[in-house]
Amino acid sequence: MNSSSTMLYSVIIPVGSRVDDLPTLIDEYAAALRNANIRYEFVVVLDGTTGTLVERLQTYSAGQDWLKVIRLSRQFGESVALMAGFREAQGDTLLTLPAYCQVKPEEIPALVNTASDEDDLLIAVRSPRSGSGFDRFRRDMFHRILKIITGQSYRDLGCGVRLLTREVVDEVPLYGDQYRFLPMLALRRGFNVREVELAQSPKDVFRGRYRLREYLHRVLDILTVFFLVRFTKKPLRFFGSIGFLTAGFGGIFVLVLVTQRLFFGMPLADRPALLLSSLLIVLGVQLFGLGLLGELIIYSHAGESKEYSVRSIVSSEQDES
């Protein structure tokens, strides 16, 4: 990733349900980049947004050749909005910014200027981080669970300020709510991911509250990422391990029941334990078969998939030229 001022940086702003005074925020973002002599273009993606914001952006974008506004037909989610913005972006280096205040706009050039040629994805970490005790507890628990499950440690995956190369976008597909876990998926592909501390905006205050359904969604997202990071190419290890343990417990229970019947005269009829142990064995065999089927599918498409990234190629022809 090159931080040269001659490069064009494409700024992608997905606009969902949470949004501040967007024209003013875009002015602040653009002024910060302009003052740092950074060439930029802005791509604003309206994810099903309606109402006066659309009209205001249409008026604001008039005569601004560096600003492009994309309006999706309905609400698809932030991951889809980001992917739509990536496709329309012209630059090879992409900068994602939220539609609401998270970091101080004047801090954004620091993220751009700190990038090195070895960096593929830079994540902003709001520091020092404000918020209530419950917010800190919820945030810390989220990142600790992620570290336990995936083995990767991050401090602020909820921050939408990120700098990434075109290669990351091309090789790491996003869907659903996976935009939060882009660093984990990129690291799995072999990209270099680094965190950069930026000053949090004093306007970064969430006045609403998260519903119970949102917490359930985050738990399911974590389980999804756990499977994608650990077992995408090795489903038999995941399903086979669970199936082996399940069938093993069932086999032990059956052995105990048979021993009780042969040596202690205990009857097998009308014993729920026999039904439970038989069910565990059948379920374990089915899980193992499911993992084996996944392995066969992946093997048949192995030539079409790619789970690595190439940083550079050095050849003798290049040296001679």
C-alpha cells in the first residue's frame, strides 16, 4: 500500500439506518484529505435510504465531480453497500468511512500516511474510547469471545474507518454482516492487517439501544466467522470431530447398557437410555457423513477456488530488463 499523494484514494461511505448530517460530514472528510494533499474521490452508497437525505445529497453533489452518489433499490445491508461502492470506485486504494461520526475527520490523513508497502488493510481504533461501563463491558466481551473462538485479537471491529487495497476487495467476498469481520477474513487469506489508533470524535455517541435480537445476530455472526476462518476448506474436521464425539458417547452408553444386561441382569426394554444412546450413534454417523460430503464438494471444486494471496513475483526476466 503506497501513501504517495499522487495516488487516487476512493472514499466509500455506506449509508444505512444510522446517519448524521451527511453533507456536513462529507465536507469535513474532504477538507481533511485536501489539507493533507491527498487526491480523493467519494462514493456514497445509499442502502435503501429514502426521504429528504436523497434530495439533499442530489443538491449537494451538483457540480462536484469528485462525488458520486449510488442509491440501491432497497436495503441490502452494509456489506452489499460496501461491495457496490467498491465496484464503482476508481482508485486502487480504498478508504471506508462511516456515515456518522466515529473518529475526528482531521485524524483520517494520519491513517493514510501511516500506510506502508507491506500493509494490505489498516483498521482504525478509536482511542481513548469513551462510553458507559456497560458499553465497555459489551465491547470487551465481544472481542474476547472472538479471540477465544478464532485466535485473532482486535480492539475495535465496530469502527468503520478502514484503509485497504484493491486486492483485499477482489479476493475477500462480503455478504450479510461480514463487513465487521473483514480483517479476520483478510488475515486468513494471508493479507497483512494492522490497527492504527485515531482520536475518537466527541460526536460519536449512540443514543439508541440494541435490541435482544441484535445480540443474537452477533452471536450467530461470530459462529459463522469461526467456521469460515477455521473450517471452510476442512469441513470434515469440524463435522467429523462433532460426529466422532457424539457417536463415541452413544457407543459408550450402549456398552454400559449391554454390560448391565449381560452381567447384572438389568433389562433393556423400556429404557430411555437405550433410545438416547442409539440416537447419538445415528446422529454422529450423519454428522460424519455430512463432513465427508463437504470434503467431496470442496475437492471437486478445488481447481476453481483460491485461499491465498500473492504479494509479488520475482523472475530473472525482470532482472534482465
